[in-house]
Amino acid sequence: MRSSSFIPSRRLPSSHAMQPWLLAILIAAARWMARKMAERRNRNALLELSDDQLKDIGLSRGQTESDVHVYSRY
């Protein structure tokens, strides 16, 4: 009779489970990326406005093209 050697399946130790700090970092990165994407959409929308439309909301073309977020109210 042949003896078969039984090899148990390897389980990852519990230390390899996703750590709470790693999840927090991933969530923070996703929020940062969403905020940057929203800022880009806002900036692109402002750049599409005419000078008269910008004047109506109290901005100049130079303010919309600067890196300073003068159109942000936060």
C-alpha cells in the first residue's frame, strides 16, 4: 500500500491580513484623488467661461489661470 503524503493548504498568518492603517491610507489616497479631480473639473469649467461671464462672478482671466484657488470659498 502506498502512503500518500498529505500537504496541508497554506494559510496566510493573521499578520498578513489587511491592517487598519493600510485601509486608512488607501481611503485617504482615494479622497485626495477625488478632491484633485474635482478641482481640475472646476478649473476647466472656469477656463471655458468668457471674460464677461467671469466678470459676472467676480473673477478675472488671470485669477482663473493662476495656481492659487481664488475661486474656492473654503
